[in-house]
Amino acid sequence: MPIEYDIRLEIGYVYDSPAASTRTLLRMLPLTNGEQTLISGRVSADPDPDFRRDGTDFFGNATTEIAHDAGQTEFRFRFNGRVRRIPRGTTLDLSCGLGALGAELQSIHSILPMSPHHFLGASERIRHEPEIAAFAEELTGPDMSVLAALKAVSHAIHERFDFDPEATEVSTLPIEAFRNRRGVCQDISQVTIASLRAIGIPAGYVSGFLRTVPPPGQSRLEGADAMHAWVRAWCGVETGWVEIDPTNDMLAGPDHIAVAIGRDYADVAPVKGSSRTSGSHRTDHKVDVIPL
């Protein structure tokens, strides 16, 4: 049955010296699609912006463009809202063989935003890397179903990567994380996408929220949930898009709430922009995902 969540997200930036003429693009509003519905919600900024425009990008993600003209030393960007998540049934393996996926791709003539053709080639953060391609090719073969290949790649990356928040930065390239075998969900997801594209499987990046469950007998901590990243892969005409979470070695389930879909992190970054400032800055990130 459907599950409803109250969600709060806050992302803050504190500057050592005032940041002037700041322009920011936010992607913080959860998607409405076949598996989830945004019941209510609003993205806000503190201080109030001098300019605001809400819209959608090419992939259908909700965007909020804002501008601050006066110098500021701190910004707070927030989303508060409610989402209804519909649990997906068991994914049967009706996908074609990996060797036949190319022919199925050729039968798709659409270039609409969710066309698999947009998710097969290189993108801003993810390019073809021979080392990653060789890794993926060792795990799969042309007679393996596309869904089985997807799961094999995801499982292998989960097994061989250490989750390490100190090992990478937001700008770390997939090949760096792959060589070090360390990183966070962003790195693990982008390495998975690079692996899948290398063997001909269209794959994209999903940013969103993941509800965490406290250990038995312990109360839930405020702000303990995570802004998360996982992967969606096109498994052929019959199966379509499947979402998988290689960080946790599982198919995306009812605790995964999607915010934005793109080719890599550059398409879905929750906060992206520019400002005129000097000195350093600090950022913080708080998420609460509360089931009703």
C-alpha cells in the first residue's frame, strides 16, 4: 500500500566574507511520476531572494532559480513537503539478452527526455574509461540478460567499494573513485553508470532521499536521514527503466524518494550557482524523512 512521508531538507552555506550578486539554481522539489506523488511542498530561501523563477529542466525536474543582489554571509535553502510513495512490485526479468540490447535501442526513435538514447554516451561528469569498461566486461557477457547484468555490476561495485565520506569531494571524477575503490553514494553511482554505459546499457543518475531506520530500541535522530544517489538503467523495450542502489546493493524501493533524474550529478545537483566573494565557505546538509 502507498506510504506517505513528511520530508524536510535544509542546505546551508556560510561565507567568511559577504557573497555578492549570488545566482543559484535549486533542484530540491521531489518528482511526481508513476511511483510517487508530491502531495504538497515548497522550496524556500533565507534570506528572501530579490528574484525567483520556478520551472522545469529538460528532464522534467522541478527547478527554482533565485538571485540575491545584496551581500550576504549566510544562505539557507529549504524544502518542506509531503510525498506519497507507491511500492513497486517485484521486477520480473523480462529483459532481452545483453547482446540483443543494441537492436532494441535501434527500435526506439523517440528523443523525448526519458529516451534511453540520452543516457548511453558520455556526459559532463562521466566519460568512457577503458579501465572501467574492462571491469564491466569481465562481469558480463552477451548471453546474460540485461537485468542480470545490471545486478551483477551493481553487486560487484558494492562489494569492492568502501563507503568513505572523507575519500572524495563533489568534483571527484568516477575514474579517481574507481581506482581508489572508495567514495560516497555519488561516486558509487557514477562508477556504476560508467560501467553500464561501457557495455551498452543506457544508465542515468537519480538524486533523492533515503529513509533510514534506527537500530531496534533506539529513537530516530533528527536530521539523520540522507540525501542519496542511485542509478536507473534501461533494460530493453519490455522491462524499461529499472532503478538500483549500488551503495546498498538493492533495487530502489519504497524508502527511496526521487528528486531529480539526469545523466550524472551535474544534471541533478540540488544547489548550483555562482557568487562573487573571497575567502572560504562552509556548507551543511540536514534531511528528515518521516513516515506518517
